[in-house]
Amino acid sequence: MQLAVWDTYIDRTDGKTMHFDILVPSTLTDEQTVIGFGRDYLRTKPFVTHLLSTHHCRFCHLGKATEEIIDSIEMKGYAILEMENCT
């Protein structure tokens, strides 16, 4: 499966900036759907962030999915790659 990688940075209310990628099938190009996936992910966090918008999340590049990512996409429609200040 080919992935679209959406690079995402959003400020937390504690002053830290989160950095994570939203991974979706490359055939999914609707920005609002991708932003919705990011909002779903942020609701699982124990801290508060600013409202996620297209200002915070941009298509970055295409990549190839691992089995773990494919499993997540098949279950939820997306996968998240946490990079900075996500815990």
C-alpha cells in the first residue's frame, strides 16, 4: 500500500509543540478527512492542544506502508507516527 504522509505540528496548552504524521492511503486526498483523523487522535491524549486545522497539517510525501500501518489503516482509516511531545 502506498501512503500519503501528512506532517503535523500543533501547540499544546502547556507550551510544548507536538509533531506527528498522519498516514493515510495515497488515494485519500480530502484535507478535511485527514484533519478529522488528526482530531480523533488528539482526543486520545491526556493533555489539551489548540484546534487542529489545515494550518497545522500539510501533505508532505508518499511512502510505503508496513504491515502494522496497514493494520491500523484497515481498522481506523489512518495511522499515526508520533515524533515529538506526543506523550
